[in-house]
Amino acid sequence: MPEKDVSELIEYARRLHGHVGPYLVVGLKMGLAAKNALGISDQETVHMDAAVYVPLHPPESCMLDGIQVSTTCTVGNQRLQFSSAETIHGFFSSHVRTKAVKITLAKALIDQLTQRTQQDKLDEQFAWEVAEMPETQLFNIILE
């Protein structure tokens, strides 16, 4: 089981999004990885921006809701920008830290998501497995 705060965030994301799926959890964990890489506390997320590139259709676009939950960058506050792209990646920046980070999905995760999609097994059980994976298994993180 993932650590308590991640579990609580996932349950909050469930209420916002309507269900728990792997892409929702990937987005949530991408936002957490960005905060960690930028050294941003929960209180400092108001100084954070996100630009996310993702296919703009479910299930991939579900990542956007996960990012909103974990970063407080939302469409409404205009700190989350998104564009259609075949390759999923995100740029996150901090106004107070004057740092930026690029996050892409690790090849192993892309392979797992592709395989699960082909098997029609993008289910909640797999989402919780993703929740337990360390960010080093999920992402390539590059400070810019």
C-alpha cells in the first residue's frame, strides 16, 4: 500500500475524477515528483506552473486531473496549461525557486501502460500498483 498521504490524495482524486485509473495516478505522482524536484512545499504550490503535453483523450488525458490534485495548478487558476501531444511530458516551474523541471514517462512505464491498454487492463488494481512504484521507476526527471 502506498504511503498514507499519497493514498489520501488518490482518494481525493477519485472524488474529483469519478474513479481511480492508472493515468490519474501517473499524473498525481508526476505532480508530486515535480514538487519534490523543485523543492516546493504544499504551501508554495501557488508559485508553481505546469505545462503538460498529453493526448487529449481518455485514458491519457486523465493525467491532467491527477496533476491538478497534487500541484493545485488548475485550468481555472490558469497555472495548468496543456496541449495535445503523442509523447507525454510535462514542464513544471517555480516562481520562488526560479527552477524548472521536465518530466517524461520512463520507458518501462510506457511499456506497461501500452501492454495493459492492449489487454484492456487499465484497472484500479493496476493504478494502486503504480501508486506504490518509486518515482525513479515512473519518470525521467531533468532539472532545467
